[in-house]
Amino acid sequence: MKIYTKTGDDGSTGLFGGGRVPKDHPRVAAFGTVDELNASLGWIRSMRLPADVDAVLGRIQDELFMLGADLATPAYAKASSHVRRVSAEDARWIEQEIDRFDAEIPPLTSFVLPGGDGAAAAVHLARAVCRRAERETVTLAGRETIGDAIIVYLNRLSDFLFTLGRVLNHRAAVVEQPWVAKTPSP
């Protein structure tokens, strides 16, 4: 099987279960950004991460692949019944992971600038990609029906990634840089 099909040369792409849409369709933007987020997590996992962090990110990558398939499969598609949809339970698991990791770090007393340790900085970048995926999914949800839990999942995931960035800095003994608001000049 060849990797190139040439079917997208006209600027369209196929959805799972049939049908084609333009490559700039909100559905494609949403699942494309989820794919970008998944690739970002794969890059982060190539770094020397603690085993517990790597395991959680591995599960999240699996779930993001499922979430991408969910977004790529309209509810009306014949194949819809063959796709595992993102559930509220998936979001609850992320909440548990946030709580588990949050117990390791000091309480947040101010906004912090993204950065620090290399892995932590990469996680903060992935968090920003996650927020974009969430925004694009909200746009899609304004036009078409999507699963109820997808936006919740992405929102929790961005919170998890923020927490994980802080944890990685803490474990690396890197002091977080607080954001200090500048007062306007007179």
C-alpha cells in the first residue's frame, strides 16, 4: 500500500466512515491539532522522563488517537458505531492524575512563565497546542454535533499539562519564574 493516495490533491480529505470535506474545514482543523498535540507528546516522551510521567503520557497519546478518530467521524457516519467516543470517565481519569501530581508541588501563588527545565518547557508548549485544539473543537461544536466529553477532556488535559510542567520543574529543582505585571508608564 502506498503512503500517497493523491485523493487530497484537490484540497479535500476523507472522513472516517465516508464523506469528504475541505482540508480547512473546522473538523479537520480540530483533529489536525489533536494530531499535532499527540506528536508534541511523542517528542516529549523521547526525552528522559521519569517512568511515572512517561506512562501517563503514553496513555494520553493513546486517548488522543481515539479522540482524533472521534472528531474525524461525524455522528451521522455509518462507521460511527465502530468508534470509541471520548467519555466523561476519560476526563475524570485526567482529574485524578492532576490531583496526584499536584500533591508534589507547592501551591501556586502567582502566574508563572512557561519554561524552566527542557522537558517542562516542552510540556508548556504542548499545553498551548492543547488549548488551540480546544478552541478549534469549540468552533466545530458550534457548527456540528460532537461528543459531549471532547471539550471537557481537552480542557482537563491542558490543566494536566500545566501541572505536569510545574512537576517536572520541581523534580529538576528548577525554580519557576513568576510573572510580574508591569505598571503602565505615566
